[in-house]
Amino acid sequence: MNIRDIMTTELVTCTPNDTLMQVAQKMQSMDVGSCPVVDQNTLVGIVTDRDITVRAISKGFDPNNTFVSDIMTPNPIYGSQYMSMEDACLLMQDNQIRRLPIVDNSRLVGIVTLADLAMDLDEDEILAETLEKISLPSH
């Protein structure tokens, strides 16, 4: 099974010029915890609900006047829709990430999360190992 078989293709995205308030409202209405940042369909970053709270709100930044580009993680790790689930797990494990944007020819085409992978836990032991390693608190 390849990543394209389990990735989410109906994506909630934002641009670097969106305000934190705009992206937070979008994430809330779509019930997602992260948002790939795109510029003309090209993945340029990723922003999470944690980024908004830890990198901005906790430091007193005004969410109406702070832009996604100010707090996003630029140049995120990404995968290919043709990679195996095992390769995606290893990539997520090696980089300690819970969400893997999927890119094809520089264009964002999907995203895979730990929850997507967890649905196929019985299929492969490496999935369980990935979930365990990523979910452990870092010290």
C-alpha cells in the first residue's frame, strides 16, 4: 500500500500572508491541528495550533496583526504519494513529526497523519514503532 492510498486530499491550507487569526479560525472550523502553508500551490511551510499558541500568543503577539510567515516552520519535511507506508513511517520517525505533507512535482497533493497510519497498525509492525517513538515526550 502506498501513501496515496491513505493520504487526505481535501486539504485545509493557508498562505504566508494570512493572519494567525484567519488560520486559527480556519483550523477550528475544519477541526484540524495543522495547516500546510502554500504559495501558488507550492508547499513553503507548515503551521500548527501549537505554533500559534507557543510561538505567538504566549509571547504576546497580536493574532490579528501577526502573519503565518512569522511563526510557520519553513521548508517542512515532506513525502511522495508513491512512497510506501513503511518509508513514510521511517521519515516521520527520523524527523519526529506527526504530520507529513505529500508533494508531487512541487505541488501539495495531500497530507498523512499519525491517525491515518494508525488505522493500518495491524498491517505492519513498523507503524506501531513509529507511533510509539513519535508519541514519546522529548527530553
